Amino acid sequence: MSKEQLLPQDDDDVENATDRRMQMQRSNVQAVQMFLLTTFLLLFLAGTTLHPKPLLRSYQSKRDDNKYECNLTLVESIPIGLNFTPGSVKFMSTYDAWQHLLDNTKSTLDIGSFYWTLRSEDTEGNFSSSQPGDAIFKRLLNNGIDAKFKLRIAQSAPSKVSPDMDTQLLASYGAAQVVTLDFPKYFGGGILHTKLWIVDGQHFYLGSANMDWRALTQVKELGVLGQNCPQLTSDLAKVFKAYWYLGSNPDARIPSSWPWEYNTNYNKEQPMTLNINKKYEMQGYVSSSPPPLSATGRTHDLDAILNTINTALEFVNVAVMDYYPLLVFTSKQHYWPEIDNALRKAAIERGVSVKLLISWWRHSDESMKHYLRSLQDLSMLSRNVDIQVRLFTVPADAEQLKIPFGRVNHNKYMVTDRVAYIGTSNWSGDYFTNTAGLGLVLKDTLKSANSSLRRDLHNVFERDWNSAYAYDLK
């Protein structure tokens, strides 16, 4: 049979052939659709039947992994002779917190520090108040004999004002590995201003207290002690790891992008949820400065401060030693208004009440008062603008006045109606552009209790603000 014989020979045949082809095409399409639908249903049913428990566990672990147990408490150093009214709030001392961490160190202790003067060798006098610092130092020194744990210290480059006699002694006795970070090499200036303890990847101290005997008895300090808090501690450890990398290798350079093991998943956009003291819930994250030391995911310390101010609804209370809208430690001063502008905007545009509790001591610069007055004077614009400034002075007798760099409120924190921020930096531009520091941000949630750490910090501020040691800026 030829091809011509297969072709239709008249109009009826053509019409019938066309109908048959269209019916065959529809049947084929329907068959393909049925096949695909059947295949999809079989695969879905098979997956549901064979793997229901792993899928459920995967969802459950993701939900639970975003909430971590953590014991947190505020710790303070109250200078000898500074007495608050009876019944005022009171927390664990910095000395007791450090002793507690040493008692619980099993394998590793990492300390990030500005300088070390736990002994009183840096002073000419013989001050009995140096004994707590001596006690801490002896325990660390004895570790060279007992070899109970491995001690690593990352410190800023020493100077005449900030010596390293203590760390030299610890290293010479085999009690510690010590590395020094030369910030001018990386940034043209700056220091390692962090004050951080990390114990066994489980516990930590972060706050304003330097490794200085005065920080235990002669200077007012505030920090936070974390216990049985592995997720938050591990995140802090990533920052220390960067310090150790830079200090342990003389040829080390700050990478344009830090390796993945330095990265964090927790920041102001995505904080970790903490079940604190098995009583209440807060969201938290760690911030750091300067930006080149922050790996992927890490919130810059300045951004953490600005975000805390910008999200306040009712009040912003700040307690810092120094406040300047300047780059201070440069050959030529530069205006640096980032924090200053945020406070002004919060007060003027949103009606947020702002209180600044600034330290005043023998080393304070009179010019700081002018910048503080310019803020306070905004309250004259309108009844809705409320900015108040008070200066806090630690009293000193004749003997205490002989102690160099003592008798000062060294606090570095902020508390709002929603957030507690505890840091290691003073508030001038240098501390956020070329100086290393840390911040811990803790935010209340709907599951936060009236006795949350934020509320505790607010009570500390109110105690200090209303004390006999604080007076209005005139």
C-alpha cells in the first residue's frame, strides 16, 4: 500500500479523519494528566507514610533550638565609702562574680581585657583595698602550678598608663598564654577596651570592670554574670576568637570577610530567645565594635545602641562615664553626632523622656558639660520635650584621693521601657570606629516578668539617679 492510498480521497473522509485525530489527541492529553496526578499522589502518600516522625522532629527541633536556657544576673562594684540608703537594690559584687567563675572553671578560661593591674604594684602607696585584686591574681598565678585549667589572655598593647606587669608574670610562671593586640597597626589608633571572661564555653562575665584592683573596691562598675548559658557564651567566644587570631599571629591582618566559623546567626534582626533563670523570657544578642572586627551576622555596637534608642516608646536612661558627640582621641577633633542625634530625635519627635547620668571626677573635661547642656536645653522648646542630665560623683576622703584613677562611676549601660543594654564602651565616636568593645542587648517579650533583668537595671538607674551622689547639671 502506497502513502497516497492512506490519504483521504474526498471531503467526508477528510472530516472523519480530522475528528479521529482530535479524539486521539484529547485521549492522549487526558492520559498524561492522569499519569502525572497518580504519580504525585503516590509520591506524597509514600513520603507521608515512610517519614512522618523525622519530619515532625525536624520541625520540633527548629522551634526548640530558638529558645535557650540561661541564668543571668547583674553584678556591681560599689566603692568603699559610697553608701546608698537602706533598702536600696543590691546585687552580687564583681569580686564575688569573678571568684564564682574561678570556682566553676574546669578546663578553659579566656579573658579579653584592656590592661592588668590586679596587684597594687602600679601605685606608690600601700592600699588595703587592693586585697581583693591580689586574691584574684593569686588564684590565676597558682594555676601555673595546679594546672587546673588553661588560661588565655588577649590584651591591648601596654603603655605607661596601662602596663602589663601582671600578664608578664602570669606568662613567665606558665599560668597563662598572653597575646597583645596592636590596634594602631590595624586602625591607626584605638585600643582593645573589652572586659570579658569566658569559662568552659558555658559561663561569662561582660561589663565595665577592668582587670584592676580598683575595679573591685574603688571604682563603681556594672556588668552581667552569665551561668549555664552555652549558646550566648559561645556567641561571645566567637568575638574572643577574633582577638586571639589577631594577637597570636604577628603577620595577621583583618580579613575583608571573616571565615564562616566567626559568623553569628543572632543580631538585632534575629535575636536568640532566652529562658532566663527559669522564670521569664527575653530576646538577646551580642554586638561588637569596630565594624571590621564584626563577622557576618554580627550587629555593630553603634547600631545596637541606636536601635535601642530608636525603638524606645517611653524613656531612655543612660549611665556612662564619658559622653561626647566627637571623635576625641585624634590629632584634630571631629564632630560625631550619631548618638546625640538619636537622643534628640527620640525626645523631640516621639516624646520619649531622656535621662543622662554622666560621671564627674578629677579627669573629667569641663567641655563635656557644654555638649550635655545643649541636649538639656532642648527641654525649653516644649513641655513635651524632656531631657534631663545629672552628674554622678563618687565621694573620696583624703586617703582615697591618693589612689590614682579611682573614685569614679565607670558604668556603661542604657535601659529603656523595652530593652537593657550593657556595654564596655564610653560614648564618644572613637569607641565605635577604631576601638574594640562589646554590648549585650536584652529585650523584654510578652513572657517577661516584672522582675526581668531589664527591670533590675532600671532599678539600679533609679537608685543612682535619686541618690545623694547625683546632682543636676546647672
